[in-house]
Amino acid sequence: MNLSPLILFSGIFICALFPLRSCEQQRVPEEKLLVVTVATKETDGFKRFMRSAKHFNYTVKVLGQGEKWRGGDYLSSPGGGQKVRLLKEALEEMKDENQIILFIDSFDVLFASGPKELLKKFQQARHKVVFSSESLIWPDRHLEDKHPHVREGNRFLGSGGFIGYLSNIKEMVADWTGEDKDSDQLFFTKIYINPEKKKSINITLDNKCRMFQNLHGALDEVVLKFEDGRVRARNVLYDTLPVTIHGNGPTKLQINYLGNYIPNTWTFENGCTVCHEDLRPLTALKESEYPLVVIGIFIQQPTPFVAVFFERLLKLQYPKNRLKLFIYNKETHHERQVSSFLKHHGSLYQDVKFIGPEEEMDEAESRNLGFDMCRKDEDCDYFFSVDVEVVLKNENTLKILIEQNLPVVAPMITRTGRLWSNFWGALSADGYYARSEDYVDVVQRLRQGVWNVPYVSSVYLVKADLLRSELADYELFNSHILDPDMAYCHNIRNKGVFMYVYNMDIFGRILSTDNYQTSHLHNDLWQIFENPMDWQERYIHENYTRIMKDKLVETPCPDVYWFPIFSDVACDHLVEEMEHFGKWSGGGNVDKRIQGGYENVPTIDIHMNQINFEKNWHQFLMNYIAPITEKMYPGYHTQCSTPLNFVVRYKPDEQPLLKPHHDASTFTINVALNSKGVDYQGGGCRFLRYDCSIQAPRKGWALMHPGRLTHYHEGLPTTAGVRYIAVSFVDP
């Protein structure tokens, strides 16, 4: 409908006289706006688009649902003609010439503001049709010279979003006779660069991105703007706040990143605003109604604390009759731990499939096979992939992930003391790790929520129906150039499937496998440097951290302190390690292992340095003995200089006792490694000056006493069995 010059002038005159009232009245009512998009299937991106539309109360008409997409692949070649055809057909059914149509992509688009702002900016453009704009010309560069020049802003048309009056858009698409695979961008570009058609339809571009922000070619221009509980994208080049954000071309990861915040998905004021939507609660279900999960366990390399991994697996709070196990073990070194677990606990699970090192299956094939076990099992609801180096401390991990109701979701785990995690916040240009702007805050849980990310690894949950549909390709982990984890994530991204990392709960950590040696019987003993937290949980007494708070240090004799230090496992492993080494001293005075070669008070023992454990033992003393020493002996500071650290073996027919002596130390540590009454009879320690004996040493407890001058002592006879103690002469 064309307005006469007189009516137009009158409207301007009235607005000048009564700007607040009259101009408000002339604004297009929001109900006149209809959002039209094409979506042949409901992808994760489409669902995100619809959530953002719902957030701002847009009315959306979806075209093409259930149709096969024949519009080509935008990443490899021009296409999109199918959208134009569907739009043309839909417009023929619409009769209200005053209706305003916003035609926009959906898989990679977000709304950042509502209809009121969009319509206001559309009217301010003073044209009947407004297209989004781009700084890059595509798909035909030869048409560059035909584009009108602009003083400021983007010069080229983007077909991913335009807004206009129904009649004008009808006129614009009336001449479409192309194929579905033809380029919609080229079709609209040719209209725009045709002066007559451009004028007749009254087309312009949103040059400064006031309504439409295309990200391709503009990534450096767009930043997040947090203000008053809202999150917008701001174009810093033109200082505008676009209403829609389009991750066109190769900017899908960037729109995913922005979608973690826009529209108000996460704010500093309220945190995650959508994390409690669309959940799948399990609390009301009977155990028999729980989703069936295949847990895939992957042992790819020698890894510390594998036995502990299986102990935690048993503690997972989920009905075991609703779990099936797929276990892949590449390492012969870990056959003992896997076999022990399956022998004692395998029958608890609904089914177990085991792939051992003898099958010589590579990593990619094993992971493909694990997925396929779930894919082909019609009862399988989820596949839970866990690498053996993952330390899942949260026993509810599986429940929490299922309740998120997401296609692929990983619990965030980190490496202790580092910013390493099991997700990447961004990718570099060549597809490898890059740090996103929010990565550190997410890893440190300063920002908590559910985050759409381009890469997850080590532990994640996948919906089974996804494996049977979008991810039906068997070889998801295969690539000639990428590692299996990267190939998997690359293939998922290309399918338009979103991956999420969840950090609203604390789940655990991931072990370091660096420098893990397999030359010992109990190699985990040597992990105090690489994985100190796991070493402590495995080998330090559970009450150690309560020693001072709960006054657990006992004083059985003057200046002799007795406190818990080692777990039973630590004691057993140290004894077994020494017996496995087997080179016990003869108990004679001549001892080439020590300086001077002569021992006044010899014992039958093995020194820590004989099993290459000296540095680890010193670290143990510094971390766990020194703090107690400085509390019990105020004013004394120790660096735990220890030339002699050893394990002593007492046997009635070998060496049952030790004669009275002083130790060559400022203070001595004596840790009982087994239990009186169970492993041996007799034994103990007597301090002669005080006529005070400790005759029932507790396994894992340490005696700490001065070595010289005051604490002349003897080892009491072991009358049966075998007694073991670990001894350190500290600060000689």
C-alpha cells in the first residue's frame, strides 16, 4: 500500500507536534509480526532457536517439517533454494498485506531481543524489506562491483535473515523458479543489485547490524554485553545491539558459545536460568523403571589406581540390574585388576562384554564397538563412556547426567592444581584446542551451568536414540588424521549435535598418567608426586586429617607420640612390595649399603632406596610427618633429612628382637605395617629409661620419639608369625 505525499507529510507533522503519543500509535503492533523459518527436522540448533523465540514471545511458523532436505550443504557449496520454494508456497496462503514477515534461518540463529525492538528498528530503516548484511560476498565474487557502495557498514546481502511487508516479499519471491539445490543467497543478491527490482520492492540492507548480526567475517566485532540481568551481543564496530545473531558459514561454534549466554541463558545476577528446564527426573521411578545404561570402560594405557576405579564403579548409585558393562582393556599390566573385578562383581550387572589385550583391537575400533553394543540393543537408553583414568568421586554422577536430558553431556572433571579439564571451550583454526573467554571461570566453577562446547572427552553420556539416528554411522571414532576422541567430536559437530559439559555439581578429577611405571608390584605407591590427592586417599589413614582437630595423638610414653598415618592398603602394599623385591639383609654388622659399611645394631631389612622409593618416602615424610612433628615438638622445624629409611622384618627363627640402642636421629618414625594377634604374636617397643612399653602396636599407626640421649629403647621379641615395621631416622 503506497501512501500519498500529503498523508506522509501529515504523519511526520503530527509526530513532530505529539511525538510521545502519536508516534507510539503508528508503531506496528507486535501481533502483526510473524516469524517464518524452515526446519525439515528438529535439530539441537532448531530447539535452541525455538527456546529463544519463546523467551521473547515471538510467533513462529515452521515450514518444511517432515520433508527431506534437498537444499545442499552450506559449508561445501551454495544451496538453500528449498527455503525460497517453501516460503513462496507459504506466502500464497497469507492474505493480510499489512503483516510483517521475518524470514530467518533457525539451526544457527538466536534471538537476543523481542518483537517490539525489532519492529521499531525495522520502521526506522524506512524500507519495505530489510536484509541482513555481510562484509564478505558469497557465493559469486564476480558480482562485487555491482553492489551499491555504502558510506559505513557492510556492503553485501545476507540471505539468512530478512524482514518486510507481506506484499513486498511476495513480489520479491514471485519470480523464483529455481531448484531446491540452487542458491537462495544468489537469488536474492541478483534482486538487490538490480536497480529496478531493488527500488520496486524497496529493499535495503541492515548495514550496521541493528537488527541482524551475521558472524561470518565479523567475529572480532561481536562481544557479549552483560547489563542489568540481561545478556546481549554488541557489535563494537558500529556500537549496535542486534536483535538476531546468525552463526552463518563456518561460525557454528561461535553461535554455540554465544548461545550459552543469549538470551539470558546465564547471567552474573542469576547464574544459569535454564538448567532446571526439560529435565528427566528419576526420583519417582522404581528401580526396575530406570533407563538401561551401557557403561563403556576403556583402559588404553598403563594407569594408576585402576583397582580404585573399579571400587568406585561399584559404589555408583544406580541399580546394577539396569546396567550393562562393556570393558576394553588394552594393557596386560591391568589384567589382574580387571579379572578380579569381574570374578567378584561381574554377576551383579545385567550383562558384561569384555575385550582383552589378546584381541589386539585399537582404540577407535573399541569405542565404535562400545557404541554399537548400545545402538543394537533395543533396550539400551544411554551409553556412558568412562576412561579408566577418570576419578568419579560423585556417586550420583550417572543419575545427574541422565536427569539433564541432553543428547551428549559430560560431567566436568579437572586435573588437580591445573586448568586442564575434559572439555574445550573453543577450537583453533586447525581444529585443535583453543581457550574460550570463559574457560577459566567455568573450570574454576565461578560460572556454573550447562555449557555447549565443541569437545568433550574421558567421560560423557550419550542418548541411545541419537546413536540410532544422527549418529548411526559406525565409524564415529575413525580418522586418518585425528585422534579417536577428536574424530568423534568432529563427526558429532558435523551432524549438528550439541555436546554439553555440566559443572553445577562436583564430580571428580582425572589422573595424570605421565611417568607411570609398571616395573613394581604395586606401582601406585610411586604416585605421590604425579597424583598426590589420589595417593593420599589410597594410602593415608582416613583419620589423619582429624589428628589435631580431634586430638587423636596419643602419648603412651614420655615424649613418645602415637598417631594414625597409613591405611591398611598402604601397609599391605609396602610389605608385599618388599617381599616381592626379596633382597633382605643378612642382619650382620657389615652393611655395604650404609656409609662406613658398618651397622652397630643391625636388623633384617630392605632400604627404601633399594626399591627406588627413597624420594617418594621423603615426600611422604615432608607432607605427613613434618606437620605433626612441628606440632608435637614446638619450635623444631624439620626438612626430614633421612639417610636411613627401611622396612624391618622380625621372625622368631630369623631375628625376633632388637637389643637396647639409641637411634642415629633427632627423632625416629616407626610405623607398624601389620597387626598383632593376626599376623604375629609378641613384639612391641620398650623405652628403658621410662620403663614404658608399647606392646600392641596398631597397624598403620606411627610411633614418633627422640632418637638420641633420652630414648634408649629395644625391640621386644616376636614370638610367632612375622612382624613388619617401617623406620626412618630423621635429621641425624
